[in-house]
Amino acid sequence: MSSTPNLATVLPSETPIAGPHHLFNSSFSMTYLSPHPLRNASVLMLGTYHMSHPETHLGKAYAQSPPLHLHFSQSESFVVLQGRVGGTQGWGCVDRVYTARDGVQTIDPWVVHSFWPVPPSSHPETRDEADVDAKLLVWAHPRLPGPEEGIFPPSMDHLFFQSILGYVSDVHEGKEKMDVFRIMLMQHESETAPVMLPVWNVLGPLRWWVPWRLQGLLAAVARWQGKTAVMERYVGVEDYQKWLQVQGKMKTT
């Protein structure tokens, strides 16, 4: 009888399909892997914070760290393979530092969260993990239905992450100008909402509803301008053309 695959590691069949991409002045790298069917994942990512780089010492202020947000339809599971990674979760914005000892963690839909590199001088309780690069395996699941199951939109796939991370990195490095409409389109089509004033419980669902509606308005403007949520320069001509073909199918179903 075969044993159940260990999802807390990269499985032999989970080979690279894109990357590694070196981003944010080479302080962060990302490789996209082909997920094992048991994960039921639309994307599997191996990310590395290069802790010798001064930008990773910024913690929550690090350019790659996303603002607090939630996903409506997909969960995110992750496991730290090496070093330590910080996470903020919940409307109370509770911080926690994760290491390989913590195993696989899952962030359910509608849970507010963010990730960030842990500055070497902080959190002395995990200081023994601070001197190595932080490696993080992340996957989004389940594969949502559509003309082609598990693709973006609405599933977050590797084309989505290649586009948004590549673009934000280029903005940070001064290679591109920030286009808020484009970013809002990317987030909106992944069914992701930013949140505002998370600890203000009196605001209730307005904390996500107002940003979601504003984001939707800006995303509509981006579509009117002819922008797409996947960008050819970050995914390549072939994958971009295939993605456009699927979008054409989606519009006719």
C-alpha cells in the first residue's frame, strides 16, 4: 500500500514550470511548480526571502509583503521549509512567526492575512532560524470551476502571480510606473479584497465591502482602458496568447 504524499515538502513530481524569478532587487525569488493532484491546487509556489539582503530586514514594510487582504473563494496553505516567515492573521491582526516546526498551515477564505520576512534582530525566540534564507512553500486551493478548471480568473494561478509580482517588483525597482487601475484589476479578478481599519470591529463588513466596491470600480475603468489582468511581458507570448484564447471562451459561455 502506498503512503500518502507528504504535502509539507516539495514532492518529486512537483517540477518547475516557471522561474526562478528574481524580484525586488534580488531580495526575493519565486519558482512556480506543477502541483501534485492531492493538493487540488491552482498554483504551487516556492518563495525565498534572501535574508542577507537589507530590504528583507524591513519586515512588514518590505515591498513584496502584501497589504492585509482576504480571498473570497480559495484557501492558501503554506509551510516554511527553512528559516522563518512572519504572518499576520485575523481582524485582530495577530502576528506570528512560523518555522519548519509548525508544519502546514491553512488560511481559509474570508480570513484577513499577510506575509512578511522576519528581520534578523526581531523575535529572539526563533533566533536560531534567523541566519539562513527563508524558504516558503505556498499553494492556493481548491481549483475553482470554469471553462478550464483552476485557471485565472477566478482561481489564482501561476500566470496571475507572475504578472502581479513581476509588475509590483518593476514598480519598486523604478522600471515601471504604478498603475493603480491595473493593480485593482488583478486583485479584483482573483476575488481578493483589501481591507481597511481591520481592528475597528464597529465597522463590521464595511471593512472589506467598501474597499471591494472601490476596487471593482477601478477595475472596470482598467477594462475600459483595454488592460488585462495577465501581462504578456511577465508570462511570455505563448502563455499570454493561450490565456487570451481562454478568456474568449469565457465570454461566450
